Amino acid sequence: MLLRGAGEARAVGPLCSKQKGVMLMLLAFVDETSDTKFKDYFGLCCATINSNFYRQIKDDFQRALKRGGWNTDIEFKGSYLFSALSGDTNVPIEKRIEIASDILALNTAKRNARVKFNVNSG
């Protein structure tokens, strides 16, 4: 999910439904990933957000980046997590992992919200 940055993610939608007389709008964020080295690899992700909660989630997302010292003018991408040469190079890898964990904690679907890193510093 990209809420701010220069990446390819974009909001698609809205998807609307009516529940108990109240209009519910879902915002869908779609992003893709591939690898120039491994041509057979392609990933697609879609995240949906109830529009009633978008502002709060966006603000919390931005706060997590700022707390971690990440420059919000630079896209925060998963492929940058373990690269000291990509993204905001002023933020160490350990701090990037912490930021990613804080952002993942914003997910209300706890069953599918997980992150696991095995960092070998030796």
C-alpha cells in the first residue's frame, strides 16, 4: 500500500455497497512488483480500506515513517528494507524493519497481518 511517494501504486475504485442504510465506500490500492534479474517473478497486491478510516490510517502511516526518521518525500518500499543504498539512506536497516512492523500493526485483519525477518548480522 502506497499512500505517498513516487511509486506505481494507485488508488482504484471506489467500490461501494450499502450496509444497514449507510453507504460504505472501499478504496482499493493496487501495486505490482517484479524483478529484472528473475524474469518469471511477478507479484500483485491489493489492499482495501474503508473510506471512513482512510484519513486516520494515512495519518498513522505518515507518523510511523516520521517516528522512524524516514523522509516522507522518499517512497517506502519493501525492496528497500534491507538495502542500505536504496530509499532513505539515512535510516539504518534495523530502523526500517521497525517502521515496517509499525505500519503492519495498522492492519485490522490480524489473521493476515504478519511480518517475519531473519537478520543474520554475522
